[in-house]
Amino acid sequence: MVLALDLGTTAIKSAVVSARGELLVWAMEEQPLIFTPDGGVEQDPRVWWNTLTRAVHRLWSDAPELRDAVQA
């Protein structure tokens, strides 16, 4: 099993995928954007990390039996 992470702009997605490429479980957590006065867009790295860990924890909540099977 592989733990896959997609660090998108507005959401972080996590999934467990089998060695044959089968999607076994996935979770998504929205990632907030910070719009600056000059028209820029940023993200807070601390919020980013917290969002990532919530997405992974949700996987383990949804499919705890897969947690020990992840090898990569």
C-alpha cells in the first residue's frame, strides 16, 4: 500500500492506493488562501501542515485497518 498526498492550492487530498493502483480510501481537507492587498495569494505553512495532518488522520479514521499496511 502507498500513502498518496496531493498538495493542491485550495485542498489537500490524501489516499491509500494498492500496489496495483487501486484507490482504497481517500480524504480531502480544504486549504484556506490568504489574499494580500497587492493582489497576491499566500498560504500559512503552519495551517498547511495542520491541514495535511487532518487529511491523513481522516484516512486512518475511515480505514484504520490500512494504516499498518502502508509501505511507502
